[in-house]
Amino acid sequence: MLLRQEQQNIRAAYILTFFGIMYFPAASWLFFYQKYLTYPEIALIIGIGSLVGIVFEIPTGAFADIVGRRVAIIISYLLYALAMFIEAYSTTFAFFALCTTIAGISSSLYSGSLEALVYDTLKEDGKEAKYDLVISKIEAYAWLGMFVSALVGGFLYAYNFRAPFLVQGFIMLVSAGIALTLSEPVIDTKKYHLRDIITQNVKGFR
């Protein structure tokens, strides 16, 4: 049973890394933003994304401790898909800021969750020594996914300037579906309560 779970989770992690790290607007997002935003507004949007990522890193980590890494990963993909679908048709600063905020929360939820799930999966079967090998393969799939999506995204933008964002949203939905096949390791059985989460967040923000 553990062996099947290990194989299933590791295989899914490779696939999720390839699809989940893809970013089709990589080569065209600035051109898209320039259609509706000024350069100061674009800079502010980038700043908002960075700030959201920092502020929500701790709360989303606590949330993942409560609901589990699998659920956090699935929610992160769904949120990112929502952000991409909205962004594809955004025309004002407010909507771009909203998309950036949603995407930032999504990234915070995803941050470290898949790696933690992979490590716990291996540890549960006494194979944590394989983690470095597995994580190196995950990094390779990540770079491959980024390369493919950036290349394809350029052609998509030439076809339709909204296409990279729409395809990105669709890929995130596919990734959420794949994440459903993950199994939550039972090795980390500590249950967190609201008081623990508040304490954790207060310490983190300090």
C-alpha cells in the first residue's frame, strides 16, 4: 500500500511540476499589460504581487498545516486558474490588482507544499534518502515546463493576445485534477487548533 502511494505521489509530483510551473504569458505579459496600464501602474502591480506573497506566506502555511498539503495544492491551482481567466479579460488597474492578489495567495499556498508532501511520502516508507534525487528530477521538470510554456506562449499571443492567459487557466484546472490523485501522507499526524495557528502567525509576522 505504501509503495503504491509512494509511486503514485512521486509520479504525480513530476507531472504536476511540469504542468504547474508552466507560465504561458512569460514572453508576452508586459505587452498585454501595456494595452491597459501605464508603466507606473505596471510597477505597482508587480509590487502588490510581491507584497501579497510575503504577507500570505505564513497564514497559508498554517492553513496547509490544518487542511493538508494535498488540499492546499489543489486550492492553489484553482485560485491561479481563476486569476488567469479574470486577467485574460481585465482592462482596468483594479482588476489587474485583483488578479495579482489572487495569484499571490495561490503561490503562497503552493510554496513548499508539493516538496513537503513528497518528502513526507518518502519518509513514510523509510526512503527519505531518495529525496535529493527526486527533488533534482522535479527541478528538471520545472525548467522544462517553463521553457516549453514560454516558447508556446509567444505563438499563442501572436494568434490571440488573450490566449496565453486562457491556456494558462486551463492548464491550472488540469493540474488541479491531477492533484486529486495525490495521497496525503499520514506520517505528520499533529492536529493544529485555532490557538496554535494564531500563535504561529503572530510569531511569523514579528
